[in-house]
Amino acid sequence: MIVNRLFYSFWIALLISWVSACTGVGPNTSLFRPTSPREQYGQSLKSAKLDRTALGTDWLEAGERALRDSLKITVPYRESGYFSANKAFAVGYRLDAQRGDRFLIRVETQGQKATQVFIDVFSLEERNRTTLITASKADTNVVSWEPRKTQSFLIRVQPELLRSGSYTISITREPALAFPVQGRDSRQISSYFGAPRDGGRRRHEGVDIFAPKGTPAVASVDGVITGVGSNSLGGNVAFLIDNERSIRLYYAHLDRWNVTNGQRVSVGDTVGYVGNTGNARTTGPHLHFGIYGTMDGATDPLPFIRLGRGPAKQPLVATSRLGDTVRVSVARSIVRSAPHSDAPIVRELPKASALTIQGGTETWLRVEMPDGRTGYIAGSTIEASKRSLQRLTLSAGNLLDAADNQAAVIKNLRPGSSVDVLAVTNSFQLVRSTDGLTGWLPLTIDSNKPAKATVR
């Protein structure tokens, strides 16, 4: 029996190594190839008929579950986690993003073997439909991505099969465009998009960036200059076309120009110099900076140029705690959908409830409950489950490897066997036998104690 299992594991590993070798992206791949390396990997599992195995099925289902049960975060954010070769793993994060943001997603792994991690980004549409936006390239664990509209997005992280290791994910946000005034940043903006003008007859279609007269106003993107000229409102103006994003950048109140129509410029090139021409003659020198879609009207330029918040600084949970089974140490604790105290409640747990640490930070641990639900719990409300809560003497019982009546039996416990109770759920108790084995025993409905058990 053992020989057969070893042969089966070897065969699976051999096929998966072949699958991994077939996930390249390039001009020689099939015209009808899937749209991301993860989808190619999944398709290769099906081609090798590994999707019919428990391991392959669990991997595909874990990916879908991560999208359904995604966890809400705010950026910048980072957390650590652990994945095991013995259990399919994927995690989903949900965030709100604005047009004009640029996100960098990086996953660093540590283990005995190099591990490919698939990072997929989806837009979250109506009725929770998802559309793949971008994905990490094959053999890289980094994604740089700019939302094309303001909405919610899902990030799914999933390692390949038969790999164990710890990981750290970090997500940061920076502006999509370079700041348009040399030596300044978004702290020098004093008038914002949408502010009333002319007694409320119109609104401000940009932001005003104050700087000394003659300060260079610079190209925020690589593009082509158009519309160099003058008008009564903007004074000396110029447009810069960004074809990549389908937007036009508007520079107004320039003291003078440094470009001509049709000129191609690069980020940082001087478009003109800050002034107060047009209807700004009674104000201090400043650049009016606006953004217009090539197919629509004005959009708020602030998200495109505001300062990023820098790298994520959340203190990570100790690697040694990843995968540990813990229990609630206070009278009642709350599992939430996001790592902060205002997040929606996933579940309220009484004292001694069992949890497994999947990842997170020192302050907010990402935990899995025995029924597979995940969420975040305050680290100050849990404790290690090594100390016994009570000792029970059993008349009989089967020690199970999961809190499920259909779970595999670890050991048949003989009448008179003693176990230490370490943690509980609604219908099971996590126990440790006298020979050091840890597993689950069902509770009786009335007593909330293992069936046919007596307290010693």
C-alpha cells in the first residue's frame, strides 16, 4: 500500500513538472491559449487529466473559492502567510481603486524549492461577476497595474501544486503620472476639481498648483504636444496627448511655452513655465492642470498625481506561528472580513473556539475556521492551544483528522482513554491523546462535551 502511494505521488509530481514546463507565454504558444499563466497551468492540468484527481480538483476549486471569499484590504498593505504541499491554497484580496492609481503587487516566497506563484487581477462587476484585467508573467511574482476606471478589484494569489513555503505579499499605490510642476508635489495643490467658479455657473475642471513664476511645468507622460495657443480663461495653454491612457493633459496660465504643436516629449521635459495669464491675472502664479478623456470630458486629475503613501509598514506575523492552531482567549471575539475593527463581521466566536493561523500581521491575523471560512481576528484575542482546558475520560471514540463526521480516522480510542481538550467548535472538540496525537472528537448536543465522555 505504501509503495503504491509513493508511486502515485511520484507520478503526480512528474506530470506536474511537465505541466509547469508547458506554461510559457510567447509568440510560439497556441493562438487559442488561455489569457493568463494560471489559466494555462489549469488547462495543462486538464490536458494531463490531473483535474480528475483530488489534488487537481482541490487546486482548481481553491482558486474559485478565493474569488468568492475575498478579504477586503486598504493600500498600502502587506501580510505574510503559509501554503502546504498537502493542501491546495489560494487567497483573494478585494480593494477599491481609482482611475489614476498605479498599483504594484509583489509576492516573495521562501521554501526548500523555488515556487511559481500566480497573481491575477480581476475587475469586480455587477452581480459579483469578475473579468480578468492583468496577471503576473510566467516565472515572475510581480504585477504592476493601472485601473482604467474607478471600481472594486480582486487580487488572487495561488502557488503551483506540490510546493510548501511561506510568503509575503505587499501591495502599494503610486500616482500613474509624474507631477507636472518641477520641484513640487501634491501638497502644493490649493484648489481642487469640482470647486465652484463664476458664482457657481461652472465648476473647476482641474487642480491649481502654486509655484513661483517661471518654475518649469513639465510633461507628466511621454506623448505629443497639441493645442499650443491662448484663450481668455487659460491664457497661454498647451495640451499633451497620452495615447496609452487615452487622455489629454491640459496646461494653463503658462507665462510662456517651451514646446510647439506636434512636438514629441518625454516625462520631465519642460512644456512651459508657471505664470498667471488668462483669468488668473489677479491670483498668484500657478499651473492649472487638467485631464480630459479623448472620448469624454474632464476627470479629476488628483488621483493621477497625488503622492503615494509609501511602502506598507504593517508588522508581519512571526513565520513560526503560520499554520498553528490557536483558540480564542477572551469571552467573545469577532472574525471580520478585513483587518480593521470597522470591517463587516464574518462570525462571532466564544472563548476556546479553534482557529488556524493562515497569515496576516501581528495586529490582525488571517485565520481559517474549522468549516473552511476565513477572515481576520485581532491578535490580542487569541492564544496558543497547547495548554489543556480540561481532561476527559472516554468510554469510546474515534480521533478524526478534521472537524467533520466524514473525516479520516487518526486513531481508535479505547474505552478509558484520556484526552486533553485544547479548543472547541459548535459540534467538535480539538483534543490531544496521551501519546501526543492531536485530532477532533464530536460533541454531544446537550453537554457540549465529547460523546460518552466524563470529566475527570
